[in-house]
Amino acid sequence: QGSEDPQRTALLLRKAWTLYSVTPLYRFGRGRLRDYARLLGAFIAAERQKGLAVEVGVELDIKVALSSLPELRGSEQDQPAVLVQLSSRSRASPKNSEDKILWSGCFCCVCGDDLSENMPEDFTCLPLFLANGAECYMSVVGNWFQQTFDCVFRRLAISPFNLSWMVAMWTGCKVDKAASAVELVFSVPCLPQPLDISYAIHPEDAKALWDIIQKTPGEITQEEVDVFMDCLYSHFHRHFKIRLSATKLVKVSTAIASAHCDGIVKMLHSQYLSGVLMLLTELAISQIQ
């Protein structure tokens, strides 16, 4: 699932993105992105007058840019992704210096046919939103989109059930260069102080195990995911006498991507970018429906 233009989508890689689900946008005009950037810029300036969305003690001119990322689509039915960027240049900076990106956000829909099939004409379906940067900017940008397009943003958490699916799917992906370890982080409940257990597996060992379990390449069943996790739990118990089934899976990391239960994802491999976004789109749609 390679992207059409790696340079255009590379800005999504190796950054921590906070996930949101977004209800359909009402009367969002794709041909008006420049107008929206100007209106959002004016809204941010007005909020700054109230003391919001500003770095303390720094005089900044905040620029807003909205652009289309048609590369981030799974099918012709999907709406092209929309990138929102806030950049700044301090008034003390030299004129030829580059603007600094303060905050980025990306609306996207990869294989979101379930939601877009029966969508009325006036609505645009971009159910997944990724945000990178300070929460104060997310708050202001989110407010403007909610007021302008009558939509709702909600933080998108990832359940232990979905994390186990992610680690199984991503472990089975082929990676050309030396892959990083497959790591699972578990939180131990009912303790006076927080305690996490980190469990790292060599990527070749994890893939070999998955290849034995998976019956049909390209297809994954719940039973296969359960067997994969049970094997990892049994191995850990044999060595450390700790039952991981009594803990909560809170984070998974692979060479493809990492995901935290709080809804923070880092995508690491351009070849599988669309596949990761397709899975996250599915989670966002399930929260909306």
C-alpha cells in the first residue's frame, strides 16, 4: 500500500500523532482551502487577543495553510486528505529564515466506504483526524472547524483488544532493513504506585511465530490473534512467572508503527502508511457510528 508521492506524505512519519474521530463536515468546499486558511488565521488572531493559543513572551506571526493530500486515499470513493499547518516566524528572525511549523493536523479517510456510501451530498466524510503539536492550538483549530462545519471532534482511544490486533498485523509485515524489536507494554492494575512491564521480542522471532499461526497470508482471524498473544503470554510466564493476562496492554511498538491506548500513534514505514491509516479510519468510524 505505497503512497503515490513519498515526499508529500513523509511529513506524517516518525511524529507522535494524537488521534481524534470527526463527524462529517457540513458544506466543506474543497476548492475553498485558501479562504478557510485566511478565516482560520483571523480566528486564531482573535483568540490570541484573549490570551489563548500563544507562546508566553514570544511575539509570533502565525500563518495558516490548508492543502490537499490526494495521495492519502484507499479508494476512489474516499475524500482526499486535508493537511492543516500553523507556522510562525518571530519578528526578531532574519527575513530569509524559514517559518517554523508550530502545529500540524490532518483530516483523512482511507477505505472509509462504510461511512461515505450513504452520506448526503452536503457532507464531507473525513472521520480520522491526527494532530501533532501543542494542545492549545488543537483546541483553537478544533473549535473553528466545529463552529464552521457543524462537526464534532472526540479523542480516539485504542482498546487493548485493538492493540493486540495491531501488533499481530504489524509483526507479520515484511520490512527490508533491520527491524526494531517488537515491544509490548503492560500496566499492572491495583497497585499503590503505577507499574509497567515492558516485553521486547526479536522481530524475526515474532514474525516466525506469526507465520506459523497465520493460516492464510493476507487474512487475519480473531482466533489467530488470540493464539499469537497466548503464545507470547505463555513464554513470558515460563521465564518470569508473571501472568500478563492479568495486566492491561497499553502500548505496542513495531518497525511499522507504535500505538498507545491513549490514542497516540507514530507511523514509521512509508510502505505501510496507508494500511495503518486504514485501520485507524476504521476505529474512528466505529466511534462515530
